[in-house]
Amino acid sequence: MGIMDLFRGKAPATSSAGRAEVMASGAGYVSLDDPRLIEFLRDGMMTATGFTVNPETALRNPSMFRACSLISNSIGMLPLHLIVQETKEKAKDHPLYRVLHRRPNSFQSAFDFRASMQMRALVHKNSFALILRSTSIRTGKRTVSGLVPLDARKMSVSLNASWRMEYLYEPSNGPKVRYRAEDIFHLRGASIDGLNGFSLIEQAKEAIGLALSAELAAGRMFKNGTLVGGALSHKGTLSDPAFERLKASLAEKEGAENAGKNLILEEGMEWKPYGSNAKDSQMTELRKLQIEEIARVSGVPRPLLMVDETSWGSGIEALGQFFVAYALNPWFEAWQQAVERCLLDDDEVDIYEAKFNPGALLRGSLKDQADYLSKALGSGGHQPWIHYDEARDTMDLPEREMPPNPMMQHNGGPPLQD
């Protein structure tokens, strides 16, 4: 079977007449300009270690999977609201609010949609969703009613002569489809050409390949039982029967499940133990270094990749804030501006804006929150600068009637008299 056989949609016909008929019709074959073939040849990236790194193999590395899933799940779980710029209130009456916050399509929740779109943007450079529109009965205006994710590996992006984005998509079944910019929600991060983002997999391919090689080497050591702690010594020559018995005894003790079992020595042999060598130590350091490389590319702090090198206290809170500021904030802005660019009409851009609410990730301890809210409400003689219901909203509590406070008259009630 040739290399092109790997890209056939079905097995080729067995007879020569059948093969000729299939080749004449083109059925079951993939075109040379198919995005999947181009990705295989270009993105099936061979590394210096001999490993071919692609999204599937890269995400088998625990550190890379942790980094990508941490960013994707954080984007998925945080609320994304459409708000009115002037009043900062949620635009619940706008059809797009429900699409972003609750139900983007019939088969995904808002978490599923955002997490999967973010994961694709991290590993495939871009993520795309087809924009579904419907006509409003109340206003007669066409509004966004849903977002359906598209496979980023089957999409190519270009600029036409009018400097407008065009998207060419090749579905699994059927001919290629050309979409206008108005039809596609396009999420990307930092970019050189302005059309496609960067793939973390491509940027970290050598680090990932080295990490996979180190894991394979460690696995084979344990499988073959080569982590020996000494050598066998004999003053003379072993007899053939003794040598065969020794070989059989050693073979029985190969593998990690037999570690620690005693040897039966033949004809006065001696066991000479020795300590671990520098090569074993270098393997451990190498694996730690690869975690650091992946952390550097993804922006996720090493302790959040489960490398235990700091105390679980105020240091972790600071790292959480670092993660939000330098790993998530750029993606917050990418999402917010993609929503405004792709999903809002020209006459709505100056009225509405999309906003994430990262407050849950930035909250400190309960004591810190209590100190902050008490001062914000006017405790200790401070001038109050938030409402009582805003403080409750910060803690995700429902609104309730505000008790009278001599320093806060914004609820309409008279201040207490001495």
C-alpha cells in the first residue's frame, strides 16, 4: 500500500476494472490540496528525537494536556456576558446574550462550546464556528441565534481583493463551501500574518518530543527491569548448566513487577552493588526541564502544572493571579473582540460589549474578601463606594432589601438619627 492509500476514504477496488472505475470517478480519494493532507505533511512535525508531534500525540504528554485543559476549562467555566456599555447592565433582552451565556447550539452547553473552541485555538491555531441567524418577529431584524463549531483542520483562511476575510471549508461529506466573513465566528490569538494564530503544539514541538522520548525511555527501563543496582562477579568461568540456570533466573525477574526479588547466585558468584549514576539523575532533571519548557510556552505557572515547588497558601493565590493576568487575560480580550467583530452589527458595536467575569478566579481568602467588602460599604469611617446589592452580587448572592445605614443614602431610605 502506497502513502496515498492512507488518505483514501475507502479501500480501493480489488479488480483492475474496479480500480480504473474508482480512479476515473475520483471517489474514495483525497485531493492533493485537501487540508487534511496538507496538515499531515506540514503539521505532522518530526522532531529531533524522532517523534512526530501532532495535537493527538502532544496531548498525551501530561504537562501539555494540563496546560491546555487548564486554559480551556477556565475560559469555559467563566461567565461571558453581553452588557450595555453605558449602564454596564447585562443585555438580557438581546438574542446574543442567551447564545453566549446559556445555549450556543442544540448539542452543547456554553461551557462545552467555549472550552472546545479554546482548545482548538490552542492546538490548531484557530477555531471557527458557523453563525446561525434568524429573523426576529418583534423587530424584523436578522439576529444571531446559534453558533456551530467547525473543524479548524478543514478550514483555510484568505483575504480577497476587497480586503475581506474569506473562509473555504471542506466538510467530511460533500463539496467545499466558501463562507463570507459575516458567516464565521473566528477566534485566534497572537498572529504574524493577521489571519492565523499560533499553535502551542508547533511552538513547543521539540520540548514535547523530548518529553515524550524521556517518558518512553523511563517506561522501557521499568518494563525491561534495567534499573539494576549492581553487577554479578565470578572468579572463573561458569559451567554451561549454571549459566543457563542463571539466564532463566534473570529472565524471571525482568519487569517492574519483579523489582526487589532476590537472585540465586551460581557457583560462588558475588553481587557487587553500586549507587545510582549521573545518567539517572539527568533523566529526572530532563523531565522537570520539559515541564518548565511547556509552562514557558503556555504561560501556565509550573505549580499549576502540579510541580510541587511552593507552599499551598498565599503563594498559590499570587500564582493564580499571575495565571489570570498573563495566561488568561489575552484570551479574554481575544474572545471579547471576536464577539464584537463577528457577532455584533455595525450599529451595535458602540452600544454593547462582551465581557468575561474572572472575579471567581481572582478572589482571595474569605477573610480578605470580608475586609475588602466591609471597607467598600463604609466600615471604619471610609466613604462607601459600592451598593449593598453590589456587594451581594460579588459573592453571587441574590438581591435583598438593604438595611438602613447612616452613611449610605443611595437606597432611598433616611439615615439613622442619633
